[in-house]
Amino acid sequence: MPETVPNADSESCDSVAVSAIGRGPTNGAASSAPSPSTLRRAILVNLRRRGPMSPDVLAAHLGASRTGVLQQLHALEQAGLVGHSIERHGVGRPRHLYDVTGDAQDLFPADYDGFAAALLDAIAAVGGQDLVDEVFAARRRQMSTRLGERLAARVAPNAPLADRVRELAVIQDGAGYLAETIVAADGSIRLREHNCAIFHLAREADSCCEAELALFGDVLGADVVRETHIASGDRSCTYRVEPRAGD
């Protein structure tokens, strides 16, 4: 069992995850009375830099109390961001060594936007805009298959179009697009995304948004028209969805 201390941080696991990487020192000693979120951040960064450590060694590196470090290790472990192993060495009590888990990776800085933009530039340098378009077309086909399978598992193939759009909105919402479906009194159907999860990439490459537009038409089996566009300065991406002629 891991070491425990009284009065451990009572914040929820979600709160710990949100505040674990906040402002504060990234290396070296923490302040004499660091806030819980600052201490959590310092713990995570030090474990990431130095590898598994005991609470005593962590406390020495951070200039914090052992009790305070144990409290935050307990909170981080409850949140799944830190794990521990037991090291036995001769007689006496075994040592508990703590380290970050794979789930903590998302709390550290990343540059996915920059990588994706540079990758597109490299593709364009190799094959021009035609190759960029081909890459997005290939991704569209892959995503069409995946989204189609997810929709088929949630709604019947002959379900009303509004139901299919609602399920697509649920999927897009889960991907970070803050999506919703709006069915007006006249029966018109709209899919609205209040966030662009790939905003910086969308501003650089028109093919990205055009592929999404075509993708929605593919998986819904409908005509989809974009009415508003975040990358063009609007507050949302809004798509009007209509049955295809003859359906």
C-alpha cells in the first residue's frame, strides 16, 4: 500500500488533473508555502525530468515538506497521473517510488498544431497543392469509414435524418468541437460546432475544412452546406443539412 497522510487534498480527481500543470516553477525549489496546484505541478515536472523518486527525495528537491508532498502525491495518484512501485533494500521499511503515468502526458506542453502545419508545408513542397488535396481526400475516406461505423452502431440506417445528425453532433462534441444539432420549426436541420478543434491548421489549409464538409455529406448521405465558418472569423461553423434529391 502507498504511504498515506491525514488530511489529504480533498479536491476531485478532475480538479487535480485540470490544475496539476498550472503556473509555477518548473524546476528547482518551490516557494516556502506553495499552493496545492503549484506543488502538484512541481512534483509532476520533477518526476518527468528525473524519473522515479521517493517522497523524501522529492521533498528535498522541491524544498517542500514531506507531508505536503505526500498529500499531493496521493491526490495525483487518485487522479491517475502518478503511480508508485515498492523498492525493497535489505532490512527495514521498503521505499515507495513515485513516477508519472502515461495519462499525465496530456498535461505537458505539446506542439501538435505546429507539427501538423509544418507537415503540410513539407507535403506541399514535395508534391504541391495537388498532393495536399490527395492527403486530405485519403483522410476523408478513412474518417468516413470510421464515422459511418459509429453512426451505424448508434442509429438504424433508415433513421430520420435529424436523428443521424444528432448522433454525428454527439461524436463531434466528444472530439472537442462543442457540437449541437438545431432543428427549426420549419423542419430545417443544422449541425453547429462552437469550437474548431484544429483551428490553426484550418486557417492554413482550406483543404482541411473542405474535406470536413464533404465528410459530413458522406456519412449522413445528405446535402451539407456550410453557412458560417470559424476559420473565416465567425463564432461557429454551421452546416445546413438537407435530404438529397430523390431520397
